[in-house]
Amino acid sequence: MPNITTKNLVLGSTAAKPGLETWYGTHLEERTIGDLKPNEVVLKVNAVGFNHRDKWIRQGLYPGIKEGVTMGSDAAGVIIADGDDKDTFVGKRYFVNPSRGWIENKKHSEEPFIILGGCDNAEGVFATAVKVDKKYILPTPEHLTDEQAAAWPLAAVTAWRATFVKAQVEKGHNVLITGIGGGVALQALQFAVAKGANVYVTSGNSEKLQRAIKQFGAAGGVNYKDADWPEQLKKQLPSDHVYLDAVIDSSGGDIVTKVNNLLQPGSPIAIYGMTSVPKTQFTMGDVIKNFELKGSTMGSLKELQEATAFISQHKLIPVVDQPVIQGLENAEEGFQRLVKSSQMGSVVISVGGESKL
């Protein structure tokens, strides 16, 4: 196979002291993909998706970052080369599993867990083409464009684990999802609604609340900037079911205190992030109520496969922030949307072609 030349968005110097005001550079760099092993393919990348970790890496606030490593965890496209001539991957659409080391164990990874992009031993996918082990690619559902598929993997597996493995959401449950607008929260909303749950959301942005209700099926929502938002939420709950069965949270801080009088005793609080305060209070009173405080992260390859089967069955479409960015050379626009928290859905770049959204 002849060498394939790619353009990769790589992390620049990491010499500056980490911090919220720090902003490590990125630049495009030509790379070469050489010979393939029988278990490897080359994916022509048609779209890539951003995640919050991409912003944290550029601030130096993520462990293990390394200068010169390609950025990005999520990508979708078409297979253009196969290390095994007998296989039939070429010409078919796939997306990349954004992590390595966690295959199917229900509790933790079987090997050291690695998320792609910007870190040591974690070459990313913000490139025009990438080499991938076949066990880490998944067929793109037929009803999704490549841009939608690029918005899917990391947010999907995180939301799936938080919603169904940790929060154990079922049909008829009243569920609170905090911080609606980001890719994970919106995906959790779609999952829970498709399951038949009544979903309520919080945001500091009234437009995001209205879109969650009108476009994505939320039953109600409140602005977390209002001191009395728990009381407002209680008034929105069904009269015959005036309590929450589960909370899916990304903010941390005082979330347990805020939902204490809303959450049915014995119910779970799944926390997959702490963007507000990097700790949460859990008191003896919460213990007496048998609340189950559960940390939740990304999940296994098997869970991503299960999530993908679910969206194929229910024809769910990941929410892509608009407009889609055109070209890796304009990647900075995507990073800035994350900094400003202006996005509604996952921020996506169309790579080397005109967006279909």
C-alpha cells in the first residue's frame, strides 16, 4: 500500500503553567500513514467532534497531555485502506471508538484506560485520515450523516452509562438532567425520553431550556441561576408522582442538597462531571434517605455498541451545534464555542468536504 499523507491538528508547546487563562496552541502538520498490519484500516475522516476535554487539554488542566500529539477523540468517515486484502471494510462508513483498554467489564477497564487525543500514548483523530485497529471501529448507523456520527461516540457512551447503568432510568421515571446544552446531557435526554421517562432539565440559558422542551422532548425545565429552582421544579412534576426517581448531573457542588427534598429515598444520583465545583457534599441525612451517589465516566466498547444499537432502533439523531465548522484549519472556532459554552449539542468540523447539515 502506498503511503497516505494526512493533515493533523496537533497540540503545540505545553511549557506554560496550567490554568484557566492558559491556552496552549495547536497547528496543522503533515503526517504519513505507512504500512498496515492485517488488523488495521485507514479511515478517511469526513467529520470530527469536540468534547470538553479538548478545551481542558489546551488549558493544561487534563492529566498526561503531550506536545506534538494529534488532538481529538471523535471521528467518522469511510474506510479507504485495509491491511488484510481478504477483508471487505473498504468503502464502508465507520466511526471510531474514542477510548482504548475498556472492552466489556461492567465496572472498570481491563487494561490502562486511554481516551484518544492530546495525551501521551493517545494519538487523536483530528486529521484527514487515521489508522485504526479494526476492533475499535463501529459501523455508522444508516440514518446518520458523518457529522452526526462524529457527534456521537464519546458523548454517547458517557450518557449511556450515566443514564442506564448508573441512574437505572426506566419507563415512567421522573428524571432530572442538569446542564442541558452539552453533548452528553442532550444525549442522556434523548436516551431517557426514548425509554419513556419524564425528563426535566436545568440550564442557565432560557433559550436552551426552551429548545430542550420544544425540540428534544423534555417535560419541563428550570434555570439553575434561580435560588428557588428546586421549588419551581417540584411544581412541574406530575401530581400523582411528585418526586424524582433519578438525577443525572454534570455540575457537582451542592446538587445533592438541592434535590434532597425532591428525590425519592433510595434513588440514584449519577455524577459524570463536576464543572461547577470539583466536589459534592453528601451528609448523614442523605445516607439515612438511602440516596445512591454514583460516579460515572465513559464506558466500555460493549456499552458503546449497545448505545449504537439503541439509536439505530429508535432512529435517534445526535444533536450537532450549528453551524457545522468547515475544515480543520478553522478548528479554533470550535474550541472557542466550548470556552464560551455557547453550543447546543456537540461541536463538529466537516473535514475536507461540504457539510450535509
